[in-house]
Amino acid sequence: MFIASLMAAVYHGVEIRPYFRSCLWYGILFLLGLLISSFVLAVSVDLVNEGFSKRAIFPVLFLFLILFVFSFSLKDKIFAFAVYQFLICAVAFIGYFILALRRQSSLRGSWFMALGSIVSIVAMAVQLDGSLSVSIIWDLDHNIIYHFVQAFGVVLFILGLRRFYSEK
């Protein structure tokens, strides 16, 4: 996540040649795909079990590689990853929501994980829409708003993981 974030900062903030910019973008997409895939595997441990997650490693990586190669054919390359992230977060939301209801407590980790999934879906919707902008002190375009919303989702995931595993 750190390397993808650093690369994205260079992509969005530094003037570089188009060829290098394109290479950087594919590197970012590759790392984001790996991050989403590892999230899939982590969620599968919580929702099913560790054995299932281990058996899912190669199918998940295969699906990611197909998606990555397919994204080369798209004009809007982030779209394929947005769909991937949406599907994963939708499954995570449903799974953690069910776990939260079973545990019947409002501040348990499952609730934070479910909320983090919804926030992540909203963040990707902001990114795909592309028209959202806000002027507060600076002009914030959809990319900046996406990153702020997604950062909030990551905080919720971290809180959820801390609470989820402290419950076990």
C-alpha cells in the first residue's frame, strides 16, 4: 500500500514523460490489484476459515492477472479495478454485516469492517464519477476526494481488525 501510494503521488504530482507516466500507472494498478487480492484472502479467513483462504490464493491471483491483462484493452483502465474492488467490498460488507448481527454488539470489529467496506465502495464511486470537486482552501478534484474518503475507509478497516481480533 505504501509503495502504491508513493507511486500515485509521483503520478499525480510530478511532471514526467508520457511513456514513464504510463509505465507508472500500470505499476500502480498492479500493486492495487495485489492489495485488493490480499484483502480478499484476509476477508475469506474471517468469513470462512484459514484453510479456505489458502486454497483460494491461486484462483484469486489468477483472477487478478486476467483482470490486469484485460485492463490493457480498456480506455479507462481504473474501471476494471473499480469493479473488482466493488465486488470484493460488497462481499466483505455482507459477510461482516452477518457476523456483526450474530455477535449482537454495536462496537465490535465486524461493524467497523462492514462500514469500511461501504466507505471503500463510496470512494471508488467518487473516483469513477470524475466530476466531483470542492473548493475549501484549495480546489480538490475527484482524485483528492477519493483518496480522503478511501483513507477514512482504511482507518475503519484498521479499527475493525483491531477490534475483530481482540474479540477472538
